[in-house]
Amino acid sequence: MRCSLIELPIFETKHGAQDYQYGIVTILIVHSCAFAAAIVLLVDLLVDDQSGSSMLLNPKEEPMEEDSISHLAEGKDVHETVKHSDSAMDRMNMLSTEREDENRVSTVSSSEWQACNYAKGRWVADSRRPLYSGSGCKQWLSDMWACRLTQRTDFSYEGYRWQPTNCEMPEFQGAEFLRKMQDKTFAFIGDSLGRQQFQSLMCMVSGGEEMLEVEDVGEKYGLAIPEGATRPDGWAYRFPDTNTTILFYWSASLCDTEPINITDPATEFAMHLDRPPAFLRRFLPQFDVVVLNTGHHWNRGKLRANRWVMYANGKPVSDRRLITVGGAKNYTLYSIVRWLDSQIPLYPQLKVFLRTISPRHFANGEWNTGGSCDNISPLSKGSGVFKDESTDPVAEGAVRGTKVKILDITALSELRDEAHMSRYSIKASDGINDCLHWCLPGIPDTWNELIYAQL
Ligand SMILES: *[C@@H]1O[C@H](CO)[C@@H](O)[C@H](O)[C@H]1NC(C)=O
Ligand SMILES: *[C@@H]1O[C@H](CO)[C@@H](O)[C@H](O)[C@H]1NC(C)=O
Ligand SMILES: *[C@@H]1O[C@H](CO)[C@@H](O)[C@H](O)[C@H]1NC(C)=O
């Protein structure tokens, strides 16, 4: 029998860390291998390290993304297969979708804006934001990220859009997006912040309105829920009128990972720094737009919690450049970008974006030592980005000279410390602050608008 994954649906949840106790219980009942997994989990909790990764453990990958916080918000995986789950996909409300295009700014010629830098610009108040309601979009938006469903009472962070200094920014229109993506597939691959961007795009395209005709096509991409698991490795949805598919695949490191000893339930996982995830290698020919991200899983605590062992050239890493986590991450980004750059000529329709790191805003501590992000006043530290170079030099360096584009959101997102989940969640959770993930609607919507402008 396959002792595969068990994940803890639990953690994922909308309820955050509190559920973690009964998450363990859930696991015990869910799967025959659950017991082993639960033991592992407990051990991990006991032994934990400072990074907080311990709360979650996932051999293949830690569920959370980026920072420990994430496990609070997103849940944890215990074994290899399952990762995140989403619960509420039922009801829906809506918000009107149609917006006029009066915001169009066309001050530059089209040849100029092809080459313009979307990362330079400023946030401006816009009464036509947000693009969908955070009380709606229940078909795709996880409750845990819908700040409108929490005790938070100030939503001023929803009312801004990003205006690049030298680029044309068309107003996002769901129908127009689908028209441009007719018969095409849009793939997000990354961690929980990639998943946020995926949910954001689903809500933007639908305007937060229920679209019962949208089909779940996860099975076509091997994203069905594995037996005994509660969550898939990703999600894929097809809009039938335009035959447009939007999907998300969980790969927190953008490395291919595989168990070192497949018969050992407590096996470590080889994390192949120079090999793109198998999912990407397999499905790339079917993709038209790919948006990659990674970042917050690159620390010793996460590597240990996921039982990842770094490999290069099919062997455990011995190269001194790769011994540090930063060096390994850099090498991974260079490797995947080079591979994609070699593939793009084979698929002329393909556009690939590497998203730069999403900034965290913990002040006065880390996620697990009382850090918080309590400011609620938008743009209190300024509204503009003026420099030419990226605040994420590793991503910028990796794409330089290649056909992979940068989606440089780091500096513009840095200005938005008030737009994280902060201390709010569906259930009150004392002392737990998420200054990593963003409220939705919110900042990831802007990231998608920047891609839309470049389609
Ligand atoms: C939908 O688009 C895909 C390409 O993404 C194409 O292979 C397929 O034939 C299309 N299906 C229909 C029904 O047009
Ligand atoms: C793999 O794991 C199994 C079960 O723990 C163990 O019996 C076996 O010796 C391991 N194989 C290797 C090559 O370490
Ligand atoms: C990242 O890797 C590239 C290619 O190996 C190298 O040229 C660059 O110096 C590295 N940068 C850092 C910050 O390690």
C-alpha cells in the first residue's frame, strides 16, 4: 500500500494554527499511514527549530510557503502528495465586473512600452478598485485570505492601483483577458504566494461572480486528489466559452524533488537544484503563459522540515558555491531560467515570467516571536518606486540576457505593509500575525495587472 501523503488538511485552513491540534487527529483517521505521519509531525513539533517550520512538516515540501507564517495560514503537508487545500468553494456573491476603460494611460508609444519598466511608478488612489469583492469570489478565494471575512474593519488598502511611470497600463477586463487567452493555458508554479496570485487571477477574471460553467480540469494535469489525501498538488480550471485554462501547481523551491528511498516513509527528498519540476517539464508544451515564483522556503529550517537534501548533477551537493542556501537558490533560479530560455524557441507562443520575491513586513520580531505589521495607513512610507534596478537582484540576474521576463513586484509591494493579513483571521488567533501573505483582493491583483499589460 502506498503510504503517501497525508496532508494535513488541517493546517490549511481557514482557521489557522488553532486547528493544528485537531489536524493531527484528523490525520489519524484519514489514512492508514497517517499514524506514522502524525508521529513524525509530533516529533517535528517537539524538535522544532527557530524557523517555525516545525509546525508543519512536509517531507516533500513544507506546506507553507514562505515563512513560517504560512503554515498558519496555509496548512501543512505531511507527506509527499498533498499540499494545500481549499475549502470553501461554494457560495458566491458578486461584484460587478464591467469597468470602463477610462483609466487608460497612453502617454507612450507602443514600442516604448514594450521595453518599459513596470516596476517604476507609483500607487494612486482609484475608486474603481478593488476589481472584485472580498466578500464574494467564494468559488476560488480561500476564506483564510479574504480579509473581508475577518475582524478587520479597515479596507483602505483595497483602493489603489499601480501606475508605472513609462508604461501603458490597460484597465483589467476579465472578458478581454479571456479573449486574449482564447484556446490558451496560463500556469502559475510556485509556493503559497503563487497560489495567492492564482486565486487573485481567478477572481479578477470572473469579477468575483460565480461562474458555474467553469470546469475543474485538474485531472488532465494529474492534479486529482491522491487516494487518502485531502488536497491536490494544484488546481486547474477551464473557461469553456474561450477554452482558456488557468492553473496553479505547488512547487515551493522550483526544484524537482524525489524521495531518496521510496520504501522508507521517513525518507529524505533529493532536491535537484538543476532540474525543473517534473510537472513543468511534462506540461510546458501545453502552456502559453507561465509565472514562476519561489523564495521564502529557502532557509535551513524549511529545508530540514521538508527533509530536502540539495542535489546537483544527480549527486548530493559538494560544490562550495552551492553550500549556502542563498547560493543554492541562486543556482536553482539560473538553472530553471536557462532551461526555459532553451525551450522558448521551440514554443513560439510561450511567455515566461519569473516573479521576484514578495516582501514580508514583520516588525519587532519574527512570525513566531511576536513580530507584527499593525500599520493600517496606506503608503505611509511613500508611494513611488524610482530606481531602475530590481530590489531582487537574484531574480533580476537570473533572467538577464534570456527570453524569460521579470515580473518585478518587490519594491512596489514593499510600499504596502498595511495590506498583509496581519493579526486578523477568521477566528481570533491571539498573537499570530501573518505579515507575509496578502489580503485578497489586494496586492497580488496588481501583480496580475502587470502581466495582463504584457500579454
Ligand atoms: C482548447 O485549446 C487547446 C489548446 O490550449 C486545444 O488543443 C484544444 O483543441 C482546444 N479545444 C477546443 C474544444 O477548441
Ligand atoms: C530504504 O528504507 C527501507 C525501510 O526503512 C530500509 O529497510 C532500506 O534499508 C532502505 N534502503 C536503503 C538503500 O537505505
Ligand atoms: C548566481 O549564479 C550566477 C551563475 O552561476 C553567478 O554568476 C552569480 O554571481 C551568482 N550570484 C550570487 C549572488 O550568488
